[in-house]
Amino acid sequence: MTIDPVEFASLLCSRLCHDLLSPIGALNNGLELLADETDPAMRERCMELMAESARTSAAKLKFFRLAFGAAGGFGEAVDTREAQQAIEGLFGETKRLQVNWLVDEPMLPKTAIKVLLNLAMIAGDSLVRGGTLDIGSETNDAGIEIVLKAEGPRIALDHELRATLMEGQASEAVTPRAAAAFLVHEMVKAAEGRVMISAPDDNVLLFGATMRPR
């Protein structure tokens, strides 16, 4: 499926706005409450909630800049520690996920980093009741392999995301919520690789991507 670049940019922007609306809205609400609140204990609580919302917003922006944008410098490879910090920041505030980082390579190509980040976001979102997210990669003569294991009491990955990841589309149109999945599919396809997802299971879901060296 081919999508006009301007249309795809609008899909990504819609996804960004959706994910940032909650923490930024909470920050705005906290400021309004703080303006009218006189009780010291309540003012302190408002400040705590505002600080939490600010940290969440900053973490999401850092993640999206690396996953969707041009972060990581002008070189062809990105320090994997940046990706680790971005993923831990994205899920860290909620405390609902334990991220196990199993990537040994100090550097990975930008495309591989973006695939890894977007798959991590999709896998993390599938753990609706929390759990663990194992993230690993391996580089060999055949290329780069990325594997993620999501494990938790309830996993939900709907047909649209699964089909978009593996086939590039689930229907005639890609929606904003599937923008990251479409991005993964297109990047892996351009690298002459493929995306793999395990069959639905009660508490375990595996994501994989292979890419040939460029």
C-alpha cells in the first residue's frame, strides 16, 4: 500500500497529539487548580502531580523524537543507550512495565533503532495490564535481527496493528493509531527484511524483525 508522504506525516502528527494530550492536559489542569487552591497540603499535591505530568511529557517527546524524528545525530548509526533510555522513559513513569534490555551492540543503524523503538511502543501498549518487555537484537553477516517478548496477564494486539505490521495495511486506509506499525513495515521492507509476530497467546507475544545490512 502506498501513502502520500503528506498524509503519512499527518497520521504521525495525529498519533503524537493523541499521546501528548493527556499529560499536557493534566499539567494545564494542575496550573488552574493551583491558582485557586490555598491549602498548603493540596498545593503541594498539585505540584507533585504537575511535576509528574511534566516528566511524562518530556519522556514522550524524547521517545518520539528518536522514534519518528531525526534525533541521534548526523551519522548512520545511533548509540543504543539512547534507545534504551527513551524506552525506559516512555514506560518508566507508569511503573506498569518492567523493561529488560538485552541489546549488546553499542551502536545500531538509524533504521534499526527506529524499528526497535516503534516495535517496543507497540509491544508495550499491548500489555494492557502491565508485565515485562524483553528487548534484544543480534547483528551477523546476514543482517540485523530484532526480537521483543511481551509477557503479562493480558495481551491485546488487534487485527489492524497485526496486519499493518506484517502486510502494510489492514484495510483501505491506515489510521493514526496504526501509523507506527506502518512505519515499521515500510522501513523493514526497504531493508529487504520482514516482520514476524507470534500467534495470539494468553500471556506471551513475540515480535521480530530482520533487516539486511545496507
